[in-house]
Amino acid sequence: MKTLLVADNHPVVRKGIACMLKKKNDYQIVGKASNAEELYQQLDQNAPDILIMEIDMPQINGINSLRTIKENYPNTRVLIYSVHPEEIYALRSVKTGAAGYVPKTASTKIFLKALKKVAKGGIFLNGELTSTFTSRNVGESSAISRYKKLSSREIEVLNLLSSGKRNKDIANALDINEKTVSTYKTRLLKKLKVDNLADLIHQSRMFQFR
């Protein structure tokens, strides 16, 4: 059973998520938060497997807050459930460390599908989002497809690499050894179909909106 923390400043949303999951035996909500202070307090106390959060909350500084959460609570997977449309924040959120992004206009079916994917260690981006980017750039759409196949740990390593971290820094941040970091780098080069670290970092930055 996966433990969940729900962070949203609207009581109706928090209650709605609880109702959706009431009959799901795979999840247990261990805490709720309506602002940053409550969020970090709950993260410290409960160390949930998954954080379902709105990035537009009081005292929450959007993507920067997500980055802080991933740095301080690396074992908690984050599913963004936001009022903002996917086109604005989805890829940036995943690049920063989120395991998935669901807009609040999505159906219950999509929300539960995303949560299931995140709980299994995958990355969730709505298929329609990839289609949106196809019209912009076929190469970028292909890159998104490859990016979606990365594991959560591979994305964490990629994020740290793109921020200029060395193997030793990454090993310390993720509590793994440097040899393992090198193994992840080799996997990333292969999965993202690039030949060197510079190209790997360049491709990772494709997922940041221009």
C-alpha cells in the first residue's frame, strides 16, 4: 500500500481526492496540507510515498518549491494536480522532478491512471500533450516520447546532471555510489540516443518551455 499526502488549498479538492480513493485498497492518505508550512510539516512527519500537490498554493513558489521538495525529500514521488493547463507547466514540472502532471480539468479516470503509473515508479504525461508538441517540432515530440520511458531515478540523475552536478555530488544527493551514477549516465545516453554528456544535458533542457 502506498502512503499519500494531499496538498491543496481548497478543502473541496482535498475531500474529492479522498473520496476518489476511499475504495482503493492500494492507497492510504496519511496527511493533508493547505499551505507550505503544513506541507513541509507533513512531509517531515509522515514521509509519504507520493505527494499529490497543487503548485499554485499559498507560500508555494511553483516550480522552485517543487525543486526544493525533490532535493529534501528524494524518496517521495510527486504528482502535480493543478489548476494550470498542461501546456504551461507539465514538462517543466517533470523536468524539475515531478513524476507526473494532471490538470484539474482531467477526468477521474485520467487522475487514477496517473496515480497508478506514479505509484508503480513510472512517469505520467497525458498522451494529448505529446500530440500538442508534434505540430511544433517532430524531433522534440520524439524526445518527449523517449523521456517518458525513463525511470524516476534516471530522471533524478538527469536533473542533477543538467544543473551542473558532478558524479560525486549526485552520488551524495541520491545516497548511491559514484559507480552507480556512471551506470545511470550510460543508460541515459543510450535511452535518449545521444553520444556525449553535453548533448545529454542539451536534450534535457528541451523539456523546459521556451
